[in-house]
Amino acid sequence: MKTLLLTERENVTGELESMTDTPIIDVHCHTAGIGAGGSGCFVSPALLRSWKYRIYLRAFGITETELLQEGDGLILHRISLGLEGSSRVGAAVVFAMDGVAGERGELDREQTEFYIPNEFIAAEIRRYPNLLFGASINPLRGDALERLDRAHADGAVLVKWLPSIQHIDPADRRIIPFYQRLRELGLPLLTHTGEESSFTRSRDELGDPERLRLPLQEGVTVIAAHAASNGRNGGEPNHQRFLRLCAQFPNLYADISALTQVNRLGHLSRLLKYGELHSRLLYGTDMPLPSTGITSPWFHAYRVPPRTLVRILAEKNPWDRDVLLKEALGVPAEVFGNTARLLRPLLQGEAQTQQNETRIESEKTDQSGF
């Protein structure tokens, strides 16, 4: 039985009070696009030539021909269908992805690996009640604050950064006004921490968790994607730098996406030893990676009982398989409900906005006599 059936977006929070269990929301889900159907998306020539591009399309269960025929929105449609088929996960936050900002605050296409506009994601998300809008705004854009306000008005539930790819230094004091506006709007900042190996180039020093000290000091709710589970900075492992910040800032959270990958073995169990952090760990998948061999349950056979492993391997839905594997690895029930609890104020605000818009349209119809 699915924890929550999302027939309307406001049901994400509307049923919380009457349920024993909170809904499971995937806080870390990617989409992709090549510009098909006028989406405005693009992929750099270097990434298009890379073997990684073909792997990602295969992971989404889609071909380039299908995208050219039906448009980039087809991937979001497939994501929504996958969630409909899940018995455990009710919704997912799907990310836009801004690019590198040039010296004058404009989009630098030459330096940008891939680009997914907020406007495209916001428009597509409205078609699917089980998808939530994760905006992406490079704070060095000349109109960053205006873009942030627009994304919030369009229903964004968080802002996503990938600093090592977008060339964003979270410690750059020039972006304090952006942090202040995030805090005012109540929008969390979900930002990649640790090394990044999904693209053709990466500035991994920008994934140093210590660089998050500035937004944390400014009162922003920060979600450290992947809990800084790999890489080193300042002569020590990134996860140690992350843990030190956790002890200092209660507004620092982390998602557990990608932590079942073969290149991150052992980090999930290490993270779970810190019971005081369980209330700040958020369920995420890093979809579409759970649809690739890199997260195969076989890599965890040494820790999972054989019968449980067989049951996990038999599960075809990638979200349900991910939940089963993480449960088998010791993730407590509390963690699976934390995303819904964190995003509740934003979801309730969006639901109220939708209700107001419906009421206004109804009043206009009544006044027109139709």
C-alpha cells in the first residue's frame, strides 16, 4: 500500500495529520533535455560526445529519437508514471539546472555542461501532481533575485545547486543577498557536496562542505546532497568537515541519495551511526542512477540477508527497490518521512495559492454569467 496517493498536490500535506506514517517524498530527482519540443534545455557538445550521455538516456528508459519526436517533457512523463507505479514513494522533487554565469551575470553557454530552465520544469510539473518543482538559480546571474522570486511564485520547494559544475562558490560573500532572500522565502538550498564525476569536468573544491558555513550563518536551511560522502578538502575527508558543521548548525540537513552506489559503499552505515542526525537526513534517490548497475543490490549482499536480497532484486520499480534496499541497510522509518515534514510549509503554501486561484477563476465565471 502506497504511503500516500497523490491525486492532488495539496494531498502531500493534507493527509499528514490523519496518517500514522508520513508520505515518502524523493528529494533528489533529475531530469534531462536536449532542447526538443522548445524546452530551452541544452547539453554541451563535450557531454553529448561522452559515453555518459548515452548511459543517462538509457537510465531514463528513453532514446534520443523519442525525445526529438515527443519533446523533452517526455522524461518527466516517464518519471511521473514510475512514481505512480511505486507502492512506497508518493512524489519526487525534480530539478531544473542553471548554468555557469559569465562576468556580466549572463548565461555562459560555453562553460555550461547542461541546462534545464526553471520555466520548463515549472510548466511541466503543473501537469503531474506527484512531481514537485526544484528550481535552480546561479546566484551570480545579474537578475538572480528576480529569478528566485519568480521560482518561488511558480511553486518551487527548494533551490538546487551543483557548485562544481555551475562554478558557484557558496562561500562567496557577494551572494549574501541571495542567501537572505532564500531565508525570507523559507526555501531550502539543496547543494552537492563532495566530488562530482557525472560530467566531463568538475571544480571539486567548490563541493567542500566547509564552504556552506556562510549560508548556514545567514540562517538558510541547507541540504548537503549525498552527505559529503566522498572526496577530500583541507587535508581531511569531506564527510568529517560535514559532520563538524552539523554539530554547529541545526539548519544543516543532508540527503541520502546515491549512498548505495558502489563507489560510496559503507558511507550510509557510517552516517547512520550518528543517531542525533536522523531527524536531519532526507530520503532521496539521485534518479535516474538507481536504474543503472552502479546501485545494484548485489554490492550489498554481504550486509543483507539472502531472502531479503532476493526480494529486493525481484522488485522492478526503481523507487520501491531503492526504499527496500535502504531499509535493509538500516535506514529508520523516520528518515523516509523527513522530506515531507521539512517541505510541509511550502507545500501548504502552494496548496493555498492553488485554492485561491481556483476561487478567483470561479468568481470570474460566476460574474460573467457562464
